[in-house]
Amino acid sequence: MNIGKSGRSVLVALALCAFALPSLAAEHHQAPKHKAAEVSWIHPVIAKFGGVHPRTDVDMQPDPAVDYKVFVDVVSANDDPGKMSGSLDRLARLVNLMGFAKVPSDHVHIVALLEGKATPLALDNATYRKLFKHDNPNLAVLHALKKAGVKLMICSQAMAGHGIKDDQIDSAVTITLSALTDTVIYGHRGYSYMQL
């Protein structure tokens, strides 16, 4: 079959249209994006952190009659040491979501373990300032989490790996032997595992 120059141009144009049309159709059917300022956020348990967008009209609401046990493995930290950790804000959101769902505080058992890149989040302010040239922006949320009943722990193996001494850890956080054994121990106690 002999296709002339203009025939090849038509085939190329058709091929390009075949690739472009699905993406154009996808763009047309995307849901509208809402600006965060246009959405309401509440803080039923922990003020200032972990805001919740209230929705009672959706499926999968926490049951206030159930006893929830969650082991949260906090392993992430921001690249900017001057900003609060998004992982700790999400942990506060978990507490606020349970509060929004009217789960009584004595039915919410959350243990959070800081390890890996999240290890420095638990530093006292003086040590953090010395290392990062900023006040520790995570201390307010750590203290709010503890006040809300979250048990905060840090892996001593991760501390050793980061060269952090016991007396450099903020008083809101308890030092444990290891993230590896803590995960096993709390799993044995019936805690669900979540990683942030």
C-alpha cells in the first residue's frame, strides 16, 4: 500500500488525536477542586491541630460503642525543620475524628511511636535549636496529643542511630527499647497498626 505525503500527515494527525482525546475527556469530567479556606474545619478534642472536616452523611463512621486500640508508627518528618510535622498533625486528626464521631475518650487507646526520620521530632527545644537553628515546632502538638491521652514513645535504637541522648528528649515522650519490639508487643495486645 502506497500512502503519499499527505496521507502520512493525516495518519499522524489521527494518532495524535487518539492520544489527546482521552486526556481532554478526563479533564472535562474531573470533580471541582475546593479551596481549603472554603471548607469548614473543627477541632473537637485537640485545639489548633488535626482539623476535621465534619461529615455525618458518609459511610464508615467510628462506632462510639467500640473500644479502639491503635498503634501509630510515626516514621516521617518534613524536609523543613522549621515547620511542624505533617505526620503529627495527622495523628491529631485521628484523635479529633474519634471525638467528632462521639467515641468516648476511654474507648480511644492510641500509642504513637516516633522512629526513623521522625526521631528528632521529640527533641527538647534547646537541643532542637542547637541542631536545626529553629525552635522545635512539634512540641506544642506533642504536648496536646499527650494531654488528649495519646501515649507518646520513641525508639531508643533510633535515638542511638541519630546520636541523641536520653536527656535530650522532651518530657512528653517516653523512651522504649525498640520500634521492632514495640510493634510486636502492641500487636499482641490487639492494637491495629497504622504508619504515618
